[in-house]
Amino acid sequence: MANVKKTIHGEWSSRFAFILAATGSAVGLGNIWKFPYITGANGGGAFVLVYLLCVALIGIPLMMAETMLGRRTRQDPINTMEILTEEAGADKNWHYLGWMGVAAGVMILSYYSVIAGWSTAYVLKAFTGSFFDADPAVIKDIFDDFVSNPLRLTFWHSLFMIATLLIVVRGVNNGLEQAVRYLMPSLFGLMILLLGYAMTTSGYFDGFNFLFKPDFSKLTGDSVLTAMGQAFFTLSLGMGSVMVYGSYLSSDISIAKTSIIIAAADTFVALLAGLIIFPLVFTHGLHPDSGPGLIFKTLPIAFGSMTGGWFFGVLFFIVLAIAALTSSIALIEPAVAWLVESKGYSREKACTQAGLVAWALGLGTVFSFNIWSDVKLFERTFFDLIDYLTANLMLPVGGFCIAVFCGWIMHPRHSEQELNLGRPLWFKLWMLLVRYVAPLAVFLVFLHVVGVL
Ligand code: PHE
Ligand code: NA
């Protein structure tokens, strides 16, 4: 976040500003759109358990690691890796890690913007009363009809991309911080309200059980990888985004505490989303594995029948689109920072170039839901492929490398000093997690998926 450093004065506000910005990056479509539909597609409880374990044992230690790396150098991710490898006297190739992060961010943004565009379009649908008293079949038709038109999806995708670029061009400013400050409470409030509605439906306990009662027979190697990938995706890890944010963090702030707060808030929103969506799924005889359209086929049912549903529906899709906006900024920032700092581009030129690449790539996702829906590689559409490539491969590989770097390359004296955890025991625990647990977990899951294990 380019200007967070400039806008902060006292200690308290700097910590709060960082938490706001980083929570804004973490909480987004990953929690509300992606978590429910991949949980549905991977059988529920057991998948959720693996996901939670990954957040706690890999996600939090890695978030601390990334924040620490960024704060130590106060540079963009590629420079950070260069400086720190030099400091450690290690191989130069580590800076390729920064490059992979830049690429992953742009690739994720490409489809993120398309889905955020759906949310924006749904503001309008909610506003015009499309969901009023509509039954689930009608609501499904509305969605299917909506995604069948490539031009319409391109329009909303373009609109969202432009909004992202307009904010990023100016550097992240006060306005954004203010937005996140109001956004998170409204999001929490709206979701609690929806949870209240979900609890009155007849499928609430089925939904609850689906989410929290593990059935390990439903767990495949690939779903374990997807759960792990989701832990990275939802916490914005493994691609340098957190490093950029960490580079603006003042040195007297506890990295451990802030990481835990951010991860907890993120997990809370994801679980809330699940507790809202699945009761609706079971109440109305829908399928948990309905894919990327799941929230658009379920939530409108609630808005169409609850008191005040028109108002809450409009508000919800606005809030979701803004939550996506505060994440998309974090997705493109590593690319922009790199183009500016290493290639000497102006901020405008850097944004335009990175944005154009992401926009063009996003057309592949747009077409995956209509004219290219039958075009498949490895049984996956373009959208599925790019999602798999980024969330399930690039982010975990990035996280693996960061863990190895912090655990084995960087001098422990440096990380201990930077993390400043107070008691030596905490540092030992963190070291154990980044040295052994995180890299080994990623490695073993990969081996399992390719069939070696
Ligand atoms: N964490 C965001 C979400 O859950 C997505 C994201 C990933 C944002 C990586 C920034 C970097 O929606
Ligand atoms: Na998230």
C-alpha cells in the first residue's frame, strides 16, 4: 500500500491502518464466493478441517514470514529478495520468487475481476427487484442467462478492472483506508443478518453438518491440495502481496499479533459464508457442487423472501464488490511496484500495462462460461485451469520457497530480531513451523497429487 507509511503518525494508528489494509486484501471473493463453492465441490466437513489446519499451521506462520521479509527491507518483493539473499550470502536465483509472485497476482486478478463484475451486475439485478419472491429455479435461470452472454460479462469485467486501476494509479490513499474501515463492519453486519435468516430455514442443520461434520471418505488427494491452496489464496499468501504491505509497517508493531488477527477475521468471514449458503442449498434441494455460480444461485433466494430483502440484497452485492476491490488492488500492486521500481515506468504506464494483461487474460474466463464452456484442457475450462495453476500450484510453491528461505537461508538472528516475539519459545515454535512443517506439508501434498505417495 503505497502511502500507508505517509498517512500514519502515532503508533496506534499505524497498527490499525496496517490491519485494515491487510484485512482488506485478505477478505474478498476468496471467502464469500470461492470458499463455499469449493467446499461444496469437495464434500464439506473433511475439506474444511484440512483447510483450517492449513490456515493455522502454514498460513499464520507464513503470513508472519512474508510480513517480516517486507518490513526488513522496505522494498518491493523482487528487490526484497535480492537484498536479503545478498545479506545471507545466498544464491542469486531467489529473486525469481518475486517474479513468480508478480505473475501469479496478475493471473489471479484476471479472473477475480470477472467474478467481481458479476457481483457488480447483481447490484443492479437486486435493485430492479429481480429476486422478489422468485423461486430457486427462476433464480438459477437468471444466473445461467446472465453468464451466457460474453459481451455482458466483458462489460462488467472491464468496468471493475478500470475501477481497480483508477485506485492503484493514485497510489493507495486515505480514501481506501476509510473505505475498508466502514466496509468490514458492514460486511460482518450483513452476514450476521443473513446467518439469522439461514438459521430459520429448515435446512440449517444439514448445512451446519455438511460444513463441520467431516466425512474423510470424500477427501481425495486433489481436494487436500485444493484446501491447502485455498488457505494460501484466502490469506493472500505466496505471491508477495503481504510482503508489499509489510514493507510499510513500522518496526515497533507485533507481526505475530497482527497476523493472527487478520487470519482470524478472514476465517470468520469464510465460515460465516458457508453457514449462510449451505442451509439455503439444502432447504431448496440445490446441489452443493453447483460450481462458481453457487452464491449467485443461493443468496438471491434469501433476498427475495426475507423482510427488507431488497435493501439488504443491494447492499450486500455492493459490499461484496468493494471487498473484491480492496483485494484486487493487492493483487496488482506487486506487478506495479516492480514495473515502477525496476523498469523505471511511471505509475500510469505500469498500471496500464499490468491492467491490460490482466484484462485480456480475463476474457478467457469470460468465455469459459459461455462460448468456450466446452473447450477443455486436462478436463478443465480456461477459468478452472488458471485458477488451478495459481491457487493450487503457484501460491503453494511461492509459500514453500518463502518458508525455506526464512527457515534455512536467512540468519535466525535476523528473523528473531525482526519478529521480536518476546519469549524464545515462541520463536522456536515459529521456526519449527517454517523450517519443517510448512515446506514438508506442501511437498508431501504435491507428491501425493502426482501419485508418488
Ligand atoms: N485473499 C483474497 C481473497 O480471499 C484474494 C487475494 C489473493 C488477494 C492474493 C491478494 C493476493 O479474496
Ligand atoms: Na480471503
